[in-house]
Amino acid sequence: MPELPEVETVVRSIRHLVGRRIAGAEFRNLRILRGGDPDRMAARLTGRRLQSVKRYGKFIVASLDDGAYLMLHLGMTGKLLLGGAPGKHTHAILTFDKGVLLFDDSRQFGCIEYHETFPERVARLGPEPLEVSFEDFWNGLARRRTRIKALLLNQTFLRGVGNIYADEALFRAGIHPQALTSRIRKDRARKLYDAIVAVLTEAIDAGGSSISDYVDAEGRKGFFQIHHRVYGRTGEPCVACGTPIRRVIVTQRSSHFCPKCQKR
């Protein structure tokens, strides 16, 4: 699933559409269209201009000139693609006065939503991990009683962090994914906070991680996957100590870690 760095990369690759007018919209799949009739949605969007395109957690939020919002979530296999011919997995086509944007999604777990106001359920997500202060991060962590990996995947704690970057940050901080939050001291929390910021920033600079079929809107793959230290490396030697990387399941998600470098 595209996580914060991948979504941020996609947003940056379509920002040149800001100021452009939507000349037409076509929706081919009701499964990805949440809360709207396709013809009504197309009518609402036609003629509107994009005021801004931003990332909010894993959501792509396009603000329109009438105050409404077009929101997209890429799900597991969703892609936004500039130009090109629609294919069998193209479920939405936005035609601008200059340019075309396609929404492709082979597994159809992504979604497109239209809202007159910013949706409350999205507004309730946790703080932005690249903006939250350490004190707020620490206070939020200290109030929870759960496994640290489960907390990092909880979007009400931090919005946008997913499986890949939680694993990578925990490794850099030397914290086991099954460590209890109640046992994490403030100095270790500081290491984790710094690791989250560092790994997300580095991944954004690298264009994200292309593990399966992720690409940005211009079809370019990311290359942060070559810098993964634990994620997807089960059985391979730890880059720090040589111990084979292990995998456990935390909250139904695979968690990769070094049993020697990462402590509970």
C-alpha cells in the first residue's frame, strides 16, 4: 500500500495541475466512487478549478474553487497517471483544460470522494509525523498501552505512517516491534521520533519505495526500497550485526526486525 512518502511523491508530481479547470469527468466503477452517483459527481466537478493539491496522511486532497474537496485514497494498488490511454483498470478520468489525469486501480481498494466540507472522519486523524513536536509525540505515546508497532500503524496516533516505514524507523531506533509502549523510556522515544522523521524524509527524497507496482503520476518508480534495512528482508543478514532478519505478525501485519539489534 502506498504510504506517506509515496503519496507525497504523487502529490508533487501533479501539483502543476493547480489552477487548471476540470473540463470533464468520467467514472467507470462505482466501487471506487464513495457516496455519489457518477453522473452527479461529474456534473459537480465539471467547470471547477483546482485551488490546491495536498497530502493529508495517505489521502490526496484537491481543493476546488467553490470550497468543495475532491479526495482520493490510493488503497493498495491505486495510481494517478498523467496522460496516456485508459486501460482495463482505469476507473476514473479527469480531463482538464490542459492535460488528463487517470485513476487506475487493479485491486479496487482505492477510493474517490467528493465533499462540500472537509470530512470530519479525516480531520480526526492524528498529527502529521513530519510536523508534530517531540513533546506531543511523547505525550501521545505515554498515554497508550499497546505494542509500539500497532501504535505506529494507528492513524489516529500519526497519520500516514504504514508498515514499511514503521519497520524501518523501529530498526533505526533499536526498538522491537512488539515492545510495549508503557516500557519505552523518553530517551528511546526520542530516538524513535528522530528515526521516523529521518526515514520518511529520506524516502520522500528517493521518490518512495517501489516494491510492487507503485509509480508516480509520470510513471517513475521510487528507489528507497534499495535502502530498506529490515522490511522485506526476512532471513537476510542484518546490515548492522549480521543476524538473520526475522518476521512476526503484529495486528495482522508482517513486521520485520533484527532480534539482536532491536530490544523490547
